Amino acid sequence: NIAHLIHDLTVASAYVSNKQAAPSFWAYCFTQLLEALQWPGTRSITSLEYQTQKSWQKALQQLSALDALDAHTSSSEAISLIQQICTQQVFQPETIMATPIQVVGMMEALSAPVDALWVLQMNDHIWPPPARPNALLPAHIQRAARLPNADNSVQATFSAGIHRRVLHSAKRVIFSSSQLENTTQLRASPLIKSVEAISYLPLAQTLAEMLSEAGNADLTHLDDHIAPAVQVGEHVSGGTGLFRAQAICPAWAFYQYRLGAKNLKTPSEGLDNLTRGQLVHAVLAAFWQSNENKLDFADLRNMSDDALKMHLNKAIHKALQDFAKSTNIATKTVLELEHERLQKLAGAWLAFEKEQGVAFHIVGCEIEKQVDISGIEVTLKIDRIHRLESGGMVFVDYKTGQIPKFSTWGEERITEPQLPIYASFYFGDASQKIAGLQFGMVKIAEHSFEGVSQDVFDVEPSKRKPKFTQQFSDWQSLLVHFKTSIEMIATEIKAGEASVKFSDKNALSYCEVLPLLRLPERQLQFERFLDVAEPPPA
């Protein structure tokens, strides 16, 4: 109205003067003038307006910096200078992404309209913020001028104004405060004392619950832990990986191996770890089978260093040649680097085997065999079988990564069943031929055989290692346990057991269908079940 216009013009004319003053004086005058004109006002400003305000304050700082030139200007000259600064200043506002939830500071939260607001850390030592007077100015002058951060009363007034704006900035506003920090008892901010307290926060609805409420038709509850049973003649792929997934989490086995779900592979530059591991397998297989008559430990023991290097280079050359035929990423540089890596890694492994001094005869490498496990046809792919001088057979599975958790071999549910499957079903009823199951850890840092062998039972139970062997009376008892456990898992697969249950979440690290297990949603459902079973106190 006219009265407000006259007031604004009067205020503006008070700051217009022909006197000469430092640029910082005029920057201060411009700020005071805008505050007197109540700019930008009491309404919530948008993100763009907030960023514009910040850019304007930066321009005023640049104007004040001109004091270093020791030149005084009139008000009109100061206006020209600030116009020039604003023209030359690049202003590119940040755009707010259309995300449903944003985590922002207190001031930025007031810069854009929102549907709901949750204000955290409303404790009395944080809000109102403590006073921090300028150390370069006398404290009494700051208090008298009521400068920002001058004292607690200034901070209280400032916070109260912001708090009123917060209360009206959204349809729903929630304040929360901490009760403890380590062992220190904390108190809520006095500004939220009048806010109605709630005992607990209602959790957000899941998509399934929203769809359920939206539907008018009666819905039938269906348990998804039982899948269709495996039919006679139905082929179930996966080999020993199927049994491992079933033992860890039945739903994993069903989704990946029966439904065929799998994740999208992330492209990698060069060779990935899986391919590198396969090349190690190929090199060692080619080494032991480099002649028409397979090499044995005696051949390795009698080889000179030069002969060993020659045989190894032949094996590496063959493995890389076969690999190059099957892929288009085997460039000359890649092959040269792999040859160098394989020579170092496989060479160190063969030197380790030579040093072990355990005599054996190679039965076969990279062997494939079809076996029947309680009606499920499984293809075994065995890295190596060798026969000891005693006549006992040893299965060896090469690993270039972490040591498998074979401590579960003594448990009812074996979650690393690969080698126990070999022992139980490769020789059929002649499992008495088995003398050992070993993981060959082919690694740069150290080489080792990890597993279990028949001679472990030659010592008294309390001294046996691995520790799980202490609960079995003899080697045959352990082999019987292997077969019983594997057949139990096979029975689950045939029956369609597909529940989401597991004993160790870390065992799901390599699960390709992890999103299908819906673990966060199931955790939320479980928490709500507990809330219903035990309602909060009134």
C-alpha cells in the first residue's frame, strides 16, 4: 500500500549519500537497506532463491575487498561497482534432483517446499546453536549491536525465528533428539518442549502393502517357501554349485539353478579373476598331461630347474593358445602378461609340490563324470585325482582365492559340499578307495593343501586337525556322514524346498540372485511382527 511504499522510499533515501566512503561501508549499507526493506521476506524461499542470495553475499564480499585499494567512493559509484561485480560473476545454480528423500542442512531445508520434514539432533547443546562471538571485536560492542553469534540471547532469537518457519514449512514435521552420547545423558532442545511427543514412528509401507491396500479383491496368502517338486526326467543344472547354494540358502538354489536367474556381469578391462583362475587350472592340467603318459611325482622330483621351466612353458603356451581361440580379448599384450604371471604362479606351486615330497601318480586332470545323487543327475568336474603309493585316491581342487570354509564338513548341513560330493559319488560304492580331499591353494603369497585325509585318524581324537574330525570315530564314519548330508540336500531339492533361510549371511557374498531374496523387506516384516506381538507401552 501507499504507507509501505512511502516507508520504503524513506528508508532508501537515508542510505543514499554523496559522501565518500570505503567500499566496505557501502556493502554494509546495502545489506542494511535490504534488511530494512524486509528482503527476502519471511516466506520460505526456493532453492534457486537461496543460491541467489548466497551469490549476492559473495558479491558484497568482493566489493568490501576493494578496501585494499585505499580508494573511497560515493554511493552511486559503489552501486556501479556492485553492478559490475554481479555482471562478471558466473552464477550457475545447482539443480535439485527429483529424489523422494533429501538430506540437507537447516537453512537449506527452508529453501524449497516439501511434503514432510524430519529435523534431527534437536538437543539443547546444538539448537539453539551456542554463541561464538568474533574474537577480533570487543564482546560488549557485539552484544550491544546484537551481531550474529554475539551471545546466547541473540542465538535464541535467531533460532526461534527459524523454528517458527520450520513448523510451517511442511504438512508434517517431526523433531527428534538423542538421549545418550556414549555415557553422557543428553537433553532435548527447549524449542521442542511444546511439540507433541510420539512414542514411536510408524514405519513406511512397503510396495507390497500399498498394492495390497489398493486392491479391493480378497487376496489369498501363499507361502513361497515351497516350489514345485522336481519332476521325473527334469534336468536341474548347476552341478555341485546347485548343492552348495541349496545348503547355504534353498531360495538361492531355486532362483538361480531351477529358474535360471542370474546377475548381469560387469564388464572389466582385461581378464577378470574367474578367467585368470581358469587359466591356472588349464596350465596345471596341461603340465601333468603334457606327454602321452601322464607325469607323476617321480617325474617332477627328477626334473632339473631348466627341465621344469621347459615343461611349464609348454603347458602355459598350450593353455594360452586354447584360450586365444575362444575369446577376442586375448591381445598380444594380454597374452604376454598372462604368460609371465602364470610362469611365476604355477612355477612356485610346482616347486611347492616338489618340496612336499609326497609321492603320487596322476589318475587324471579336468575329469568330467555324470553321477546320480538321489535321482538328480549331476556333472562332476574334477581338477585332479592322484593315487598315493598306498593305493588311496586323493581329490584335489585348485583354488586361487580364499580358502573355502570346509569346517562345515563336520556339520549336518555341509555348505561347501564340492569335495564331499566327489568322495561320496565318484567311485560309487567303492568309496573305501578315497584317502583324502584337498584344496590346492595356488597363491602368490603362500601355497598349501587344505582339507582332510585318512591319516588324520591315526592319532587320538583330541589331537586331530581339522577339529571337526574329532567327532567321528574313523575315516569311514566321516565318509558316511558326507553321503548322508549330501543326500539330505538332494531330497530338499527334489521336494522343492525354496525358503529364504541361512545360518551365515556372509555365505551369500557370491549369490547372484541376492535381490530376489528380499532380505531388507523380510527384516522389516519380522520387525513389524515383533511390534504386533509386543505393542509399545501406552
